[in-house]
Amino acid sequence: MTKLVVLRFGKGSFESGFEVTLQIGEENSRPHSEVTGELPPNIELPLDFNRWQAIYRSLDFSARPIGLPKPTTQIFRVEECVQAAKQLGDRLNCWLGSESFRPIREKWLEKLLTSDAIRVILQTQEYQLQKLPWHLWELVERYPNAEIGLSAPTYEQVRLPSRATATVKILALLGDSTGIDISADRALLEQLPDAKIDFLVEPAREDLTDNLWQQNWDILFFAGHSSTQSAGETGQIYINQTESLTISQLKYALKQAVERGLKLAIFNSCDGLGLAREFAPLQIPQLIVMREPVPDRVAQTFLKHFLQAYARGKSLYLAVRQARERLQGLEGQFPCATWLPVIYQNLAEVPPSWRELVGRQGDREIGRQGGGERLRLYPKNEAKNSKLHLLWLICASLAITGLVMGVRYRGMLQPFELQAFDQLQRLRPDEKLDSRLLVVTITEEDVQSQPQEERRGSLSDESLLKLLEKLQAYQPQAIGLDIYRDYAVRRDLPALAALMQNSASADPTQEGRLIAVCQVSDTQSRRPGIPPPPEIPQERLGFSDVAVDPDSIVRRHLLALTPPPSSPCKASYALSVQLALRYLAARNISLEFTTDGAWKLGKTSFKPLEAHTSGYQGIDASGHQIMLNYRSHRSLQEFVPQVTLTEVLAGKVNSSGVKDRIVLIGTVAESFQDYSSTPYWTNEGGMQKIPGVILQAQMISQLLSAALDGRPLLWAWSVWQETIWVWGWSLTGGLLTWYIRRPLYLGITTGVAIACLYGVCLVIFIQWGGWIPLVPSAIALIGSGSIIVAYRIRE
């Protein structure tokens, strides 16, 4: 069932802040949860919006604006618009992440699941609030079935007349088309199923009002030029080349149309927020407008995908979201295209589905006029004509699938799925050495060879100075010091302090070479954290924290996090990320951020893990995490070239083995207990543990290999894709059990089916890095077969 979420803004301003009330409930029922929070003053946010709007409106592309002031300033570039949009989105999310707003965020996360269909209504009269790109709120983006609409503070329910026809009646107003192409809009409307459309092409004012007065309309559609006037309080449409009208000039005709059943108005035209705000007192149930000037191609693409999704059964809100997100493919040419469509909602009304607009309650067949695609809904009594065993097969497979996925969602299968994941990891073929890295290991012998009174930890200041001097002469690309140094360099060694402060490079162009580590504090486990070396600036720090699973195995790669305010370590990026970014920057590859929250390096996107990702169910997915795709080798510790501290200090390392590489410095001495468990086994059959510096090297190798070599990252399907996959194997188990009667043959075929399942999962994992459900599918296959056996015995 659809959830209704209302964010009601009280009186306030960006100078004084806003009081906000959150209500959560089921559709068509009173809210069951309510909480109040506050948004603090933020005078920069409207300034960022105005800057983005000014840049966007100055872009040179064909749009549908008349009446908008022509830009008198410079023409900006698309890249500047994208940068301004990112700054605005970051500012908005920072504002919504305020501590005083936290009760609302926590109540949202407590009461709503990511699988819920959610209508989010922002109820406010503040024009500046309505103009903000609320769809960029990271909380909304996390919920794929949620869409935001706007609403005025005052509203009332409309009594709609009963239906007399079984078609959707649409009044399509095609206004002034000077400089634009609205013929595509007409063609898309003509393809709608079960619709009766009256087109008014550049009508006179009298003809328009007569049509609104004299007939019952379900949908009012407008394509042409429009604009917002009077600081957002009024909207104007241009119905022909000589006449334009405000909504107030159509007030009585539109009010009559609403009373006679008008349920939806679509203004596929520019700058329509003023139209929506002026429409609000007329209590029209739903409006769809474009918040800014809209290019022809964007308007036509949105209308196409919205009508297709809506007529095929998606709710109005999800149809708008899907069509809006489909516009992302145009943002290379038309930046911020996904920002434009917005719903304006009468809060007292529930958005109708296309089926409800048609007025049919029974099942039917929907066809596209002209003999194209068809969506078939079978009559209710057709299933009764099917064979009883087929019905039982489907019911049993669906029931088992639901049970398995429910048990899985509760995390009860996670240990078994992680074991299966580890087995798939071990079966991968060996990969070649990663020669882009060099690890300088500090062995137990290296530790003991240093004077005890001079060292604090595994590496004395004198040894570190000599090591850095040796390494800098060989010109590595970057140096990572994977050793905690929460103390200052000795006063009698100013040369070491200078080297650390200057990135171990005498060449100013090589600044940023040395990266050091610190540890972020953890408030949950009360771990205090470890401060960084005092000589290293903030921008050259990386945290060493790793994401460890409940069985103490490292399977995830933590790329970034937000340190607590009290943490002595303020690093936001991992050591592996800092080193990889510097290596890639020398090859003209920089870190980019996509609109869906993913990172992009080269052609590879790093989509963050969610709490429920494949076998992981309910993990702490805070920060930016991905699966750790270990580089398989005879031994995980031997996948990268290594030299000892003694060998480097003795000059036994060739410059070619260091030049332009990433050099990692860390201890492998067992006395320091810096080891992590991996999914792999040793030759003796025990769990393979690797030193922390080797683990960091694995993480760096993953980033470099993905960005430069196209080596696949580990990925997983969405929950719906996984559900369909599991249901397919559940249905397979039912079919095998039904048609194979002999127990021996059934056992053999079931074993073959499980072997095929395992083989498919292994091939997809090795070839493309896909982690698809193995254990749930096997359980569903066997469980469905067991249900059919029990049914057949009872029969």
C-alpha cells in the first residue's frame, strides 16, 4: 500500500529558519506518526538557487518561454550550470542534515522501507521553498519508489461526479507554437489507449472557455508557451499568437471544470510553477508542470515516458519519477533536465490511476492504437480455466519465494550466503602481479635491528628519515605511510619534519606525495581513534578504518566516511583512495560524482552498498562502501612486489622498481598484530590473514584496476531482480517435482539443477563480478519441490 508522507512547513524564512512537521500514514487514512523538527537559518541556499537559475536561464537552447526576461549578462557554459547545480544540491543536503532536523530524518528511516511506494508532499506557501530541487534530497534518492509533490497550506476535498463513460476525456490545448514544435505532443496523446481527445489548436479565448464550461473533462493538457509572473504568484499561458491568459482570467471556467470532474492538468510548457500556485485555490486534484524553461526535446521526452508509464498501470507519482529520471540521458546537452517536472497536489485528493480514470473496475486488455505494444490484463475467470496443478505450482513457488526472501531480509541467511560468497572467491583463477605498487615491509628482523631507545612502534624517526630520502630519490608517484604516528618528530631531526611537511619531495610540482594514516573514532564501540602525525596537513591524510563483518572477515572496502566531530582523525577519505587518486590524477583521471550518489573514476562507477545488498542484510552501510574484489594470486600477500626496510636502506632496490609507482610502507611483524582475515584459505586449510599494509595494497589495486584496466567491481541486483531470480528457481523446482515422479530421477535432476545454479552463479561472478543469490535460490528450488511433493501425496 502507498505511504503518504507530508512535510508541513510553518511560518519562517531563510533568515530565521523554519519549523517543520512530518506526518506519516497510509494512503486514505489518518497519519499514524508525527514529529516536529526545525531547519536552521540558511541565507546562502536561496543565493545558490538564484545563481543556478540565472546560469540555467542563460543557456542557449531552444525552449518554450515567452514572457521571460531575456538574459542581458554573459552566456554561461553547460559545465558552469552543472557545477552550480552540484553546489546547490550539496547546500540543500547539508541544510537537511542539520542536527535540529534530525528527528524528522530518524522518524522517516524508522517508519519507511526502501521498498515502500511513497508520496512525499511538501506543504508550504513559501515560493522560494517550492522552487528548490527537493528530489536531490539524499533521503528521497535512497527510496526508489518515492516522489515529491508540492501542496498549498489550504485545501479542501472536491466532490467528483460519477463516471458515465469508459474512456478518459482529455481537452488538449495546443497554444502558440512560435519557435517550438508541439506536433510531437499531439502525436503522443493520440497514441493513448481508452482516451477521447479534443484538440484545440491556438483557440480564441471564447472557444476555450466554452469547452471548459460545456463538457466533462478528466485531463486538461496544454503545450505551448507559458511563464510565471509577479514573483511566482501568477502564471500566464499563450493560447495563440495574439492572446495570453492568466489562470485568474479562466477562473470560473476552470472552477466549473473541476466541479464536473477535472482530475489532472498537465502543462508541458515553461516556467509553470506560477500556474500551479494560481491553480491551487481552484482545488484541482493534481497538476504536472515544468518549474523552469524547458527545451522541446526535454518536454517531448518527458511526456512520452510519463504517458507510457501511466497508461501501463504505474501510479501518477511513480510515472512522473520514472519519466523524470529518464531525462538524465539528455543532461549532457540539456543540463538539469531531471529537475524540471514537478507535481502540484491538492492534499485532500488521492492521485487517480489510469485505470480509475477509464472508470473500469474489472480486468481488461489495454492496446496501443495502431497495433503496437499491448499490455494484457486477463479476465478474472480465465485462471479458473487453467489446470489445477499449474495454479498450485504458481502458488507454491510464489509462497516459497516470499518466505525465503522474508527470512533472508531478516538476516537469517546472511552467514550461509557469505560462506557461499567466499567459496566463489576462492574458485577464481589467479591474476598477474600488480606492478603499479611496491610495498616496503617492516619485518620482525627490521624492527629488532633498530635501536630500541630510538623507535616508538615499528619504525624509528632515524629509519623513517633514511627511508624517505632513499625513496624520494627514485621519484615514486605517491608514498603511503601505513603506520600510526600520533606523536611529533624529535626536535633533533628537523630534516624529517621538513620532509613530512613537504611531502618527501624537493620538487614543488611533486607536493602531495606522502600520505599518512589516522584512525577515526567510533562512538558505537567507544573506540577513541588515533590522531594523525602533527606534521602532515589535513589534505594528505587517509583513514585506516576497515569494514569488518560479524565473522571478522574483511569483504568490504570503505572508501569514505564522515568523522564524528569529536574524532581526533578528521580524514574523510581512506588511505587507499588518497593514494589511488594521486596516481590516477597523473593520468588525467579525476574523481567525479554522479546524481545517484555513485563515484566515477574513468569509465567505472562505484555505486555505494546499501544495508540490504545481496547476501548482506541489515549491515551498517554508512559512509561510501563497495565490495572488496581481492586480486587473486597464489597468496594474497604475494600479489604485489615487496621489499624489506633493510633492503631499501642498503640500496638493494632499483630505481625502476620505484619510479612512478605507489609505495606503501607498513609493518608485517606479527608482534604488532596488524592482521586482517580474508575469505581465502591457506595451503594448510586455515583462514588466510594478511597484514594491514597488504590489505591497503589490495584496496588500492582494486581502484586502479577498475579505473585503468576495466577490471569489474563486485555488484549485486536490486531486490526485485533478485526476487524474480529466486522465484524462477522456485518455479523450476516445482515443475521438476510435478513432472518427474520417480524419486531417483527426481534426486538426480534436482542435483543437476543445483549444479547448474552453482555454475551460473560462478560464471557470472568470475566473468562479470556479479554476486547473485545462490543460497536463497537453492532453498527455494528444494522448498518448492517439497511443497509439490506434499500436495501430490495428499491428492
